[in-house]
Amino acid sequence: MRRALRLLALPALLFTVWYAASLGSENFYAPPLRTILAAFADTWTPERLRADVLPSLGRLTAGYALAAVLGVALGVAVGANRRLRAAAEPVLEFFRAVPPPVLVPVIMLFAGIGDGMKIIVIVSGCVWPVLLNTVEGVRAVDGVLSDTSRAYGVTGVARLRHLLLPAASPQIVAGLRQALSIAIILMVISEMVAASNGLGFTIVQFQRSFAIPEMWSGIILLGLLGFVLSELFRLAERFLLAWYHGLRDASRS
Amino acid sequence: MILRLSGLAGLLLLVEALPRLGLVADLPPTSRILTALADEAGTTAFWAAVGDTLTAWALGLVIAVAAGVTGGLVIGAVPALRAWTASTVEFLRPIPSVALIPLAVLLYGTSLGSTLLLVVYAAFWQVLVQVLYGVADVDPVADETARSFRFSPWARLRHVLWPTALPYVFTGIRLAAAVALVLAVTAELVIGAPGLGSVIAVAQSSGALPTMYALIVVTGLLGVAINIGARYAERRFLSWHQSVRAEMAL
Amino acid sequence: MLEVQDLRKVYRSDRREVEALRDLTFTVDAGELVCLVGPSGCGKTTLLRCIAGLLDPTGGAVRVDGREVAGPPPGMAVVFQEYGRSLFPWMTVRDNVELPLKQKKIPKARRATLVADSLAAVGLDGTQTAYPWQLSGGMQQRVAIARAVAYEPSILLMDEPFAAVDAQTRADLEDLVRELWQRLGVTILFVTHDIDEAVYLGQRVIMLSASPTVVQDQLTVDLPAARDQLHTRADPRFTAQRTRVYEQIQAAKGRTAAQPPAPLGS
């Protein structure tokens, strides 16, 4: 009960303050929250969700999943090979440092402005943190554990499955978390720059046509989307890395 | 070292060869990108753009770090405050900063303010969250020792909380510095605020491909420089920090 | 049977060479329990890694049943000192013990029996679904021993397995090793830096010199096969042999400090 109160008190307070303070707002850019909420209900109808939110989520999922698979696969290959790692690392560091949104104009040249372009944009931005973290995780596999595996004949595919991937998983998950926020950014950006549907596109349309309450409702929807996705990620992580958190807590106490 | 350079050299050769062999249409060879880069480096407009980007980056980062550290220490030092704000932080943090683009355009148009809004919003959470982790990491024994010696709250902040949180503050700054550059360039690219991003957009729309690639390389180099600089600063400050702690332990 | 012949290992880096093992020759007969003891930093772990096929020697050879070791040989199990880092933290106790058996392609039903039996043998019934980090240090090392036992090795290598557990747990684990050895008839090579432990456990003790390592001396332990912590350690023969090993180890240390060692066998 107290916990629930603590969780909800401040958000409720902030909401009330915003609601009350904006009630009589004459400011064109900051309409009353009441108006925004009404616009939210009117704007994000099931048809709208299907037409604009679903395509966005589809691109996001496809791009993110592809980046994850690609990043982990390449990361394991590079991480397990010392020479390859030394040669590839400066190049990878450079690609990671390039702000991903500048790839949008480049990828538009190669892939046009369709769904393929947006998915490639997301992949090309998300793959680096996953890749570099996987490299780091695979490189740092404990020496004793690695010896143990060899001594007991855990080699080849079994080594990958039972040693390298689980040992690197905390790092991989950290990379995937970074990649998730990059993926959302790139989804929105690529839709803002060139698209005929999608969340980013719709929100910019509202802004350009000065439909301010609708624009605010779009910002809120994007915020909710970011929140929900990060909560989902947290749940998945708690399940996947239960052993890791347990191990850490055990070694701390 | 030779191996490390060979990777880069391989990439440059590949980018030179692919277009020359006609395998990729929309990619100019390395040599032309480098020529374009040299041309750009001779213009004042280019340096003005770099200056604009770095100004937005630095200004935004400073504001975000100041706000994040202050906020983090205040929230972290008061357990009740931490408990009551946790859900709000968890809700606001994952909101993608690009969602604020339309708002920034309406409020500030294509001026520096637009870029700053996005940079500060994105970088602030990185710092705040790290500082909160840092404060949570305070050794309870150290804190109880300080209290048993009747340290004032200020002295506890100064001698217990701050030294523990410092490594986390640096991690936060390092993460924030990288994110700030991404958002600075993004804002310029999408909104058209002055800086490298908008120059890239112009190069793209006018079909000046080598220039566009050259500018993208510049943003990447800036990113690498920022990462290296942040890591260097972190190492210098933290080694100082640890040596001081080791001395105190003696 | 395990033969180590003229074994030599030199670590090379860009700048310098470090000779860890100079010239080692000894054998361990089938079913024997031999302890290797030496001053700290004497290359015991290097030697063990060479025997386990985890490290290629610079010269000489290790042979198991007449076959030269190149890579981890089948039928050999290793228990490492760092139990916390040798168990897979993402696997339950059962999965940890079972994984090597899966690699040996042992059928499922047989695996279940082996896992249950070996865990029972080390006194760990009812921990199958726990994670290693939920157990105490001594229990974790028991899991590692159970894993080795379930593997049904003909040779068991133990690298200072009890260096990191407390004294009482250590005594229990020493007795466990003796008991398992007598029951299973396995060959055990037990590396330790603890002289008491070496004399208490072994049928034979091989003393190593300081690095670069050679065999300093050997001793066949003259104690009854049935040993226990109380009476064996109070036995005058135990103290006498313990003293002898101690003197040899001290001599080994003194020798390196005083003069560079002459190559053995010259």
C-alpha cells in the first residue's frame, strides 16, 4: 500500500499541477492539458494506431532484431579471435562514434525511402553498441572457466552455447539496452525525414499544420512507447540475467 | 599497432576500390572523399559549422552535468526523496528525446535553443541516473562512521557521498558527452539549426556526395575524439581519486 | 599411468623470457595418490596446466597410458583452486555436473544416475537445483569435485583445491578426497603448497624446487592406509616425515636464493 502510494504520488501530483496550471492557458503552444487529453482520445483511434503506430513498431522490431542477431554474431567472431579484434577495433570504434542519424541521408541514397531504408537505418545505428559490447564480453571470459570447459571437452558449438554466450550475456544485454534507445530515436528520425506514415511522420505533420494539442498527444504517446519498451526490456533482462544479479548480490554481501 | 592500423587501411582501400570497380553506385572513392574533406577544411563555413556543433554540445553538456549532479546528489542524499521520485525518474528517462523535436521547433525555430533543448534533455538523464547509482553505492559502514563522529550533513556530503559518487559522475559525463553529440547533430540535421548536421543536409539535397561523406567522417572523428577525451579525463581523475583513497587507508 | 618426462616450459614475451619449468621427470602409477608440493610461486600451476593439456610445453612430454598429451586428454578431470570461477554461474548445480557428461555423449538416464550419485558421494543431496553462488565456498568446491567424479576419469588432477576454504572445511574435504580415492580406484595427482596436507593425503610426495622448477626430492609416505585427522596427525611418523618434507622445501628455497640452480640431470 505504502509502496503503491510512493510509486504514484509524485506522478499524480505532477499531473495535477500541469492540469490545474494549464486549465486557463491562453498560450498557443501550451494548450490546457484537458484539451491535449481530449485530442489524445480523438487522435489515437484504433484505425490511427493501425495505420501509423503499427508500421513504426514493425520497422522498429525488424531493425532491432536484425541488429541484435548481427551484432552478437559478428561480436562473437571478432571477440574470439585476437588478431581480428586488434584489426577491427579502431574501425568499429569509429563507426560507433558516428552519430547514427547522419546515416539517414546516406542510406536514403542506397535504399530509397521505403520500409527497407528505415530498417537499414535502425540496423546500422543499433548494431555497433551490441557488437562492441559482445566483443568486450567474449574477450573477458574468465580464464579458469575457459580452462574448465576445455578440460571437460566442452568445445565447438557447446563452447559457444554454454560458455561464450552466457559469459558475455551481461555485456550483451547492456549493449542491447543502449541499442534500444538508439532504435527508437532512429525510428522517429527516419520517419520525420522521409515517410508517408508512422509516428514520427504524423507528429511532424501535426506540428507543421499547427495542430498543437494533437502534436502534444503524439509526444505523450512516444513517451509512453519509450516507457513501455524499456519496462519490457527490464522484465526480459530480469528473467535472462537472474543468475548474474544473484551472483552479484551474493558476492557483495 | 600494425594490426590496428591495418584494419583502418583495409577500410580505406575497400571504400576506394568498391566504387572504382563499379560495384557500388552512390559511394565516392576514399580519395574523392578526402579531397572534399580538404576542400571543406579550407572554408570558413565549415569551421563555423564545426564551431556551432561544438558550442551546442559543450553548452548542453555543461547544463546537463550541472543539473544532473546537483539533482542526483540532492535526491540521492535524502532517502525519502529517492523513494518518492524513483517512479517518476523511471518514467521520464526512457522518453526518447527526439519526441521533443516538434516542440523545440515551435519554441525556438532553427536557433541554438532547439539543439540545446534536445541535448540537455538527453544528456541530463545519463548523468542523473549515474549519480543516483553512485550515491546508492555508499558504504553503509563509512556513512555510519561519519555519523558516529557527528559529521555535519555537509561534511558527510563532502567526505563520504561525493568521493563515492565521483567515479559514477565520470561515467555519467562520459555517456552524456557521447549522447550530447548525437543529439546535437540530429537536431541540426532534422530541424536545420546551424552546425554540421544542417551542412550535411544541404550537401545531400544538392547532390554533393563526396562533401556529404566527408562531413559524416568529420562527425565520426568528433565522436571518437570526444570518447577518447572523456576516457582520458576519467582515467586521470580517477587515478588521482584512488591514490588519495589509498593514502587515506594507510 | 601418467608419465612426465623432461618437461620444460619457457614463457616468451616480446621483451624477455621466463623459465617456469626447467626439467621435470616423474611418474604416477595407476591408482596411486601422489601429492606435489613446492614453495609458493614454484610453477605448480604451470605444471598442472601442461599435464591437463591446457598448455603446450616448450620441451619434453606428458604421456597418459603411453599416449602423448596434446590438448586435454579424455579420461582426465581437473579440479581447480578457484572454485568460484570454475563453476558456471549461469547453470544450476545439476547442469554444472551434467554438462561434461553431455559432451561425452552419455545417454540421459545414465547421466541422471551419475549426477545424483556423485552429488550424494560428496554430501550434497538436495542441492541439484541451486545455483553455485547460493552455496558456501566449501560446498562449491564439493560441486566441482562431484563434477570431476561424475566424469568417471581414470586420472584426477587437483590444483590446490582447498587453498581458499576455511580450516575445518578443509579437513572435511581432505577426508572426502581420501575416501573417494579408495572407493573409486582413481589415480590422483594433488597439487598443494601445504606440507601437512601433502603428507596426510599422499601415498607419495614429490617435492619441487623453486622456479625454474626441477624435482627436489621424493618421499614414499610411511603411514597406514586408514587415516584420520586426529590420530594420523598425532602419529610420530607423520611428524617426522612432515619435518623431512619441510626441510627439503626450505632447502629448495635457500638454493635459489643463494645460487642459480644447475640444470638437473647434468
